[in-house]
Amino acid sequence: MTSKSTNKSLWTGSVLLLLVLFSFSACKDKKSSAGSGEGITLAMQLKEGDKFTLDVDTKMNIDMAIMSQEMTTTMNIGGLSEFDVIKNDGTTKEVALTYKNFKMDAGMKMGDQESPIPDNGMGERMQNKRVVLTMNEKNEITAVSGTDSLMDAMATDAQSRAQLEQMFSEQQLNSMFGQSFQFYPDKPVKPGDKWNKDIKVNTGSMDVKMKTEYELVEVKGDIAVIRSVGKIDSKGKMNQNGIEMEVDMKGTASGTMNVGVKDGYIRDGRQTMDLTANAEAMGQKIPMKMKMENIVKGSR
């Protein structure tokens, strides 16, 4: 394998890992610290007929050294997703997710050479593609239908299709939309109360462990202000494009969200993530530093 294709493979693995870390969130509530007095119940209503959108803008910067050469990758990824609640019988929920737009501006610099990373028309092909998410009473995604048309539109070869199938699996969609659907406390809370969430995301060949503490900071009218502080601590193997990487990753994430008290839908939020990873592939040690800023705007 050439150095150029090796670098592309390692970059692809790093970006795929970051994509599943869009939301620093979880599926299982570990504990909640609530004081005395009345609190508010925070929960996403997901009533039949509800429609809402999430507009996500993510900026990433990845620095790594390969064979003593410094390489920097920058990415600006944005996308608007529309959600339509088509079923909620109290036990099972079905939510249609439609991708309205997707944009990516990315580039790579290695030494004195700079080159753009094209999206190969992915944004245009994703336009108006729809999948249906089936959820349980905890808003955990248990099934996804309609992904075939999405895969057919986006995949350019068998390898890219396999990566996309991994990204759009039930587990990864739970990870990507976890902060939107599953971060809520399991009991009423009041300002100052905290609750913890844990998650383990499998990227296909490596488990990434994350822990997040949430706090209800204040309630302003119909808006609940929630702060989050998280930690990543994972070690394992990744296999991307036939290259096995030993990865030791540590990092932190922090942010705030404004959530509607009555309906539980996110109005806006901002999150920053700092990661340090040490990888080893094909006898090479590859130190990496990754920074990500995630801004989300919601509307009904």
C-alpha cells in the first residue's frame, strides 16, 4: 500500500470515529442527585404529529504525525435534519428522519502540500432521503428502516457502503442522536440537580467509552438550561480499510443546551471536545490531537 493510500486510510478511520462522537451522550441513567422540593420533569414528548428540526454545524481539527511528517485535517460539516413523529402508542414510537441538506468543507495539509477533500456530491445525493427510526419507551432506537435508498445514493463502492452501513446502524444512530433523545433525567429535577449518563459505542472494531454528567443550571420561563461535562477514556483496536490500529484515546467534552420545559425539544446548544490519541499501525506510532466544536439549533 502506498504512503498516500495509507494516510487516507488512517484519516478515514479518525473521521469515522469522530462522526460517531457527534453527541457525547448515553442510553443508561446511572444515578441522579436531587435535593428536596419540587422539580420539573424534562422529557421529549414525541407526540404523534409533532415535527421538529435539528440543524447541526460541526468543526473538527485533527493533527497527527505519520512517519515523522505532520498532517493536519480540517473539516466543517453541516446538516439540517427534519423529524416527523408518525407513531407513539406509549410503548413504541416511529420517527421519520429526512436529510434536507448536507455540506462538507474539508482539507488536508502534509508538509508543504495542501489538498481539498471533496464530498463527491454526497450532500446532493443525501437531499430529501428519509429513514424511519423505531424507538422504545426510553427513546432508544431499536430498528431503522429505509436505509437502502440512502446507501444506494451515497455509496460509491463496496468499501464505502460497508462504512456507511456501520455509521447508520441502530447503535451508531443511537450515539449520533443520543444527546437529542436520551439525555433526560429519570426523575424530576430542580436547579443544581445532576444526573450521569454512560455510553459505550462500538465503531466496528473498537469500543469507545464515554461518561457525561448533566446539571440543570436554571429555568428561565419555558427554557431549561442544562450544562454537561464529559470524559472519554478508551483503549482498543480499530480496523479501517485493512489497516489495524492500536488506539489509546482520552479526552473531555463540555457544553450547554437550552431545552423546552413543556415539550422537551432542544432549542439550541453548543459543545466542545478535546481528544488526545496515541495510535500504532503497521509499526508506526501515530500521535493525534483532535478538537471539535458542535453547534446545534432546533426548531418546531
